[in-house]
Amino acid sequence: MYSIYKLSIGNYFYIGCSKRVNKRITAHQWKLKNNRHKNQKLSEAFNKSAEFDWEILHEVEEKKEAFKTERTLIKKEKANKYCCNVQSNEEHHLKGYEHSKASREKMSKSKTGIPRCQKTKDKMRQTYLNSNTIHHCPYCDKSSKNAGGMSIHIRYCKHKPQEL
């Protein structure tokens, strides 16, 4: 069973679709309370007024029917200045969303310097070390599949320009 829901914050609202609506609403709440929600309009509304309410608008059996119903409701409300739905790709649920290279670089820079717990660091390190990518030194011709070893080589490469 899929639910099409409406999340309301003051006058602002967001229409969504989920198979596990309680879990999805909890995720919205957590992200809003911790200022981590990707929908800026919704976040700003929540920061001004922490009134948070939601309701189920429709319940349907089929995934495609649920997404079609959600899109129809969003199209009806899109002109409303309080509508917080920003996704323009009508098939976003079925195809996924791919960020541009510039957007990915911007997101990457925004995450630089954020403290991470040891468990997250270990997962990131393991993913990096297990990749099949061949890493190249930007200062010489050395290359390696071992990312960890290559990062050490790059740090101490004798061809690296001296910092002033």
C-alpha cells in the first residue's frame, strides 16, 4: 500500500508519496529539526514556525498509480506560493535524479571539514581502498590501485613542488 501524504508547516505544505509513510514523516521531521532537509523552502518555513502536521490524502496499491496521483496533486498545487515541492522531473521517482558535475563539486566542498564519527570514517576509508580505480600521482608517473599507498606517495612525492 502506497500513501500520498501532505506535510504542513504553517501555511506551507509539501506533497509526497511513500510506502512507509510513518518512517518517511519521521525522516522529514528529523531532517527539519536538525536543519538537514534538502528542501530549502520547507526548511525555512519550519525554522519560522515549528508547527508540523501531516495527513494522508490517498492510499493506492500500485507504485505507478501512487506516483501518478502524487504528480497530479502537485501539478494542481504548483501555482500556490506555499507549495514547497520543487522537483520538476515528472518521472523523478522512476528514473532517479542525477546532479550536474558542478553541483556534485559544490556539495563535496560543502561537506569538507565536517566532523565524522569513527564508524563513518572507517566505511569511507574501506570504500576508497576497495575501489578498482587506478590512482595517479599528479607530480610524477607513478600509479597504483592502492589508494591509501598512493595518498602517502603523493604527500611525500619528491617531484611535488615545495611550498613557500
